Amino acid sequence: MIWNIFRADLRAVVRQFFAFVIVLAVCILPALYAWFNIYANWDPYGGTGNIAIAVASRDAGYRSPEGAAVNKAEEVMDTLRESRSIRWEFPASPEEAIEGAKRGDYYAAIIFSEDFTARMYDLSSALSADEPALTYYENGKKNAVASKITQTAASTLQETINQTYLRTLLSMVFRKGGQVDQALTEADAAALAAQELSRLQSELGQYADAISAARDGTAQLCSLLDAGGQLSLPEVNGVALDDAASRIARARAGAASAADTAEAGLDASAEKLAALSDVLAALEQGATLPRAELNARFDRAFEAASSVEAHLRALRALFPAESALPGAELALSRLDGLVSRAESIREALQALRAPDADLSGLSTLAASWSVQAGQMRDLVSGELRRDFDAFFAELDAVLAQTEPMLSALGDLGGDLGPVADSAAQTLSGVERSLGDLEQLLRGAAKALGNFSAGLEELDAPSRVRALVGLFGGEADRYGDLFSALVDVSTEEIYAVNSYGTAMTPFYSVLAIWVGGVILVSILKVQTDENRFPGTRESERFFGRFLLFFLLGQIQAAVIVLGDLHLLGVQAAQPWLLWLSAAVTSMVFVLLIYSLTLSFGDLGKAIVVVVMVLQIAGSSGSYPIEILPPIFEKIYRFFPFPYAINAMREAICGVYRQDLLVDLLELGLFGVLGLIIGLVVRRPFMGVNAFVEEKLEETEVL
């Protein structure tokens, strides 16, 4: 009977010309809704060149001591005149620019201060200025989105100017070597500089001693880890190193590799201690077993304790007996305690393995040792790990601070040549890399010592020139460096070719829902029982639903075909996009059909309310995290988010089983529609009939 009802509905639609035209329009209208919205949002930021922003300047410029006149505001404005990303306008005066922004001729106005250039060339002027260098006037009344665009443009301009500020100002600071000369000429300043060099020489020697100890410890630790299959260190291939900067980079890489090795050693030690705790717990439980069976457990416990002791001793060897580095002294104390406890457990187990050993207190001893092993594991994973992190972090910081000094010493002292030759050779393994690091630090300490000794033999002017050469550098190079300390590289994941493509899932899903709303508004959801006598309620439900299902699938197919071929929407998997739309249409139409059939006009109202809530809070356009908290709490109980996520997978690229999960979660709402239409509907059938009868009596509703 279901098919009979479906065929009768199809014949009724096809035979009546006007009915066929209306149904055809119903199949196309939702697609138009989606297409126009997607097209309107295709490239909203591509037309920002039509957004007018006024720029004016009060900058008086700056005249250098050499007599050269500079006006940085004019230079910036000349650059803006060539830009097409925003329609920059240049009124005759700042007052005219501000008035134009108030009047609505411009979306915003940017005014350069009178001392804009002076601040770049005079640090004291920049520090003492009370007014901002740029003033931004925004007309928020004209358009909300345009305000965001102008704010972005102003922020970009500010970042560009900030870089120009820093580049110019720092170049001036470093270029004024006479000021540094004058400061260093004073006896106290020169003496302090010499003392600082002497202190640095001493510290470099201490760091070299620490690295020497770390080499031995790392070699032991690598041997243990390789033997236990816990870690396989990658080979460190050497390269030709031309300057001190690349040498220090190689040294820092070696220290980082040593830190990784120590990290792996800590992990391995924690695992060994956990295994020892388990073995000792098993020994406790088997304390009453026959001696023959107990011996096997003794052997396993003894081997585990020996392995723990070996790993802890290797970690202990990473630190020198005395070190100025933070964390080393405390780590040594903790490691000594851990080694001592592991050694005592091993020796006690060895004694208990003797044939004539007294095992009366074995259960208590094993339980105590198991607890100790657990505590040792927590210490290794917690406090000791933090000690190691502090040790290697300080070592890396010292190397980073030493880099510019080594660059200067390479020219002044000439004593780092042997280190460079050694570093140029191929390095294999962390231990060799640390060896190069140790040579580098000892060479630097030696060069500093020679340089400090040479200072004492120089007269005052020569001493100043030497110190300036050591601590100085190229002014323009420093200016460029500090003006852009961080370089960002962007790698797109699941790249989208346009904003319109990114919005396609939301508007397509919304159009499918709108299509379902139009269907229940145009077509009758009730099947006349008199036309099909003897049919059950469920048969009439599915018989009429098949017509809704067919028309919904046509709507979804038209939407997807237009997205792909009319608008040119990007799709990594076009057929999966159609599948997502088809499943979405089936679920939406079933849910809307069931609500309308079960609750009549009230059901239609529910459908509209659900649509409104989902437009606002489905995360289709704005991230759900930035919406009011109420939407973040309720959005997962609506079908839109799952349908949108499924289409995003098909358009941008599928990640594992996410598409399948989204469709299955969406399918739960289809199950809900069946429950509403077949079960929940039954108690309300009489009420709905009564309400509809009364509404018809009004001849209005």
C-alpha cells in the first residue's frame, strides 16, 4: 500500500500542469537561496579597495645633525598612494579628514602627529611624548563590517610603522658609536667591562666542565638505552661551519640532543622503577610459595633492581661534581639518594637469594620496597625532571647569549680556528656533538682570557676601540633584526580557495532546511484515508513521506550541482558532497514532515523556531566558541552542526572517519523524526483534528 500511495501522489502531481509547475519551482527555490548567498559572500574582502579611509599628516619632519631633512609621514603616505587594498584618500588637512569621517565621506581617518618623524630619530623624544604618534578616527555608525575592515587596515598600517620606527631608531642608536665611546672612555666603565669579561671567562670554563661531565653521562645513558631497546638516537651529520654563529648553532643542537637523551633516560628510569614496583609486589604476594618457585621471582626482582640502579647512575654522571648551573646541585643530591636506595634494594635482594637466607619477613620487606620504588618513580617523573629541564634550559640560554660575543672574538682574538676546524668535521651521535660543544666553550674562554690580557697592555683610546668592536655591530643589521624578530611561515591545512567556498556548507544546509519548510507549506502532509481504505496509519505515513523524500532529494541535487558547476565551489570529494546533501535532505525532510504531521501548524512553528536558533548558533559562520554561552550549550542538540561538518569534510578534505561519524550523528535526528511521526503523534491526533476544524471555522486561519 505504501507504493500505491506514492504512485497515486506522483500521478496527481504530473497530470496537473499547474501542480507540476509549482512542484518544479519548489525544487529550485531553495537552490536559489543558497546560490545567491554563497555568491554574495564569495569574496567579501576582494572589494576592500572601495573602502575609503582618509590619511592626513601634521608631521613637521626632522633635520639631522648633518642637515638632511626627513619626513617619515610623507614616506608612509607615498607608500599608501600605491596601495590598492584600501581606497586611501588624502585630504588637504587633518581637520578636513576628521570632518569627512564624521560626515560619512570616509569610513575612518588616520592622522600623523606633529613629531612623528622626530620620534624615530630621537629616543628621548619618543620616550617623553605624551600624545600618540597616530590617531585613528572611526565612523562606527556607517557599517559594522566596514568598521572591522578599517580597523584591520589601521592595525596593518600600525605594524608597518612600528617596524619602521624600530628599524630607524635602533639603527640610530647603534650608529652613534661616539656615545658608546664616551661612556667606555670613563675609567670605571672600562674597568667594569674588563671585570665582566673576566667573569664570563670563568663561567665559560665552568660550563665546559659541565659539558665534559655530560659527555660521559650521555655516553653511558645512550649505551643503556640502546641496549634496552628504549631509544635509537639519530645520527648527527656534520656540515662545514664558516662562522661562529653556525658553530654555536651546532653546539646548541648538540645540547638539545643531549637534553633529548636525558629526557629519554628519565622516561626509561621511570618505566624501570614502575616495573620494579610491580615485580616487588608480585614477590610480596608469592612470599609463601615454595623456595623453587620463589627463586624465579627473586631473579626477576634482582635484575629489575640492577637495571634501575644502572640507569640512575648514568643519569647521575650527566652532572659534574660541582656546577654553577641551576638545578645541578639539587639534582645531584636527589640522584645520589635514588642511587643509594636502588643499591640497597639490590643488595638486600642479593642477600635473600642465598639458600640459607631467612625469609620470614619477606612479605613485609617486599611491600615496603614496592612502595619505595613507586615513590622513586614519582620523584624521577616530577622534581628530577624539572631539575634536568632547568639545567639544559640554562645551558641553552648561555649559548644563545654567547653567540654575538663569539662572532666578535672570531675577528679579534683569532683563537677559535681549531674549534672551527673540529666542528667542520662530520659528527656522529650526541656524545661527539657534546665534545664539539666542550671545545667551543673552552676555546671561547681562552679567547676571552687572551683578549682581557691584551686590554691591559693597550692605551685608553685603543682599549675603548677594542671594547666597542667587541660589543658593537653593524647598525643597519641590528636595526633590521630588532624590527622583525619573528618570521612567520604559514602552511595551510585543508586550504579553501575562497570565502564563498568556506560558507557553502552553511548556506547549502540552510537551503535544504528551507526546502523542507516550503514542501510542508505547499504539499499536504495528511493522506486522505477515504482514498486508500483499509490502510494503516504507518502505511499512510510512509506513503506520503516518499513524495516528500523524492522532492527533497531533487532539491539537494540541484543545490549541489549549482554549487559545483554554476558557482565553481571547491570540493575535494564532489560525490561525497552530494552524499552529505542527500543524507541531510532525508533527515531534515523526515523531521520537518513528522513535526508538521504530528502537531499541525504548531509543528510548522516549531520547525521555524528550530531554524532560527540554528542560523544563529550552528557555528556555520562564526566559531561556536565566540558566540554567547547559551548557544555553546544547546547547539549540539540540533542537526545543523553535523550536516555542516559533513559538507566541510567533503569540500575541504576528509580526516579519518570524521565524515562517517558526522553522518551517523545526523542520522540520529532521522530516528527522532520517525519516533515523532509514528509514536509521539498518536496521542495528539484527535487534538490536532479538533484544532484544525476550529481554525477552518474562522475562515481566516
